Amino acid sequence: MVRTIFGMLIVFMALYAVSYCFFALTDADALRSEKYKLQKMAIEHGLLGDSITGLQKIEDMSETKVIEAVPIEGSRK
């Protein structure tokens, strides 16, 4: 009885490892979270935004502004 359960556990773990490796090599997006996939799709379709402002379609990327970091006095470089 214990051998049967242990054997089934080993088979299940091996099957899980093989399927994970298969998808990691063939379709890595299948292993990612739904949130990641939705954000990736939005970027691919030219949508910018966040959970506060919502998604907005950007027709011309020249309209976007680059925000540069300002160093704080006394901080390390």
C-alpha cells in the first residue's frame, strides 16, 4: 500500500517535471501568469497606462515623455 502511494507520487512528480521542461523549451508564455500575458498583449497593441489611469492607445510614440531620475543630494552613485 505504501509502495503504491509512493510510486504514484514519484510518477506524478516526474510527469510534472517533464511537462514543465517541455513547455519551458517550446512555449515559455504558457508558464507565465495571466497578468503578465495581459500586460504583454497591451504593450504589443500600443496601449500604455496602469491600474489608476487605465489603458490609453498611443498612436504616435513621439507624444510620450521620458522621465529622468534626479539624483538625491548625499546619495551614492
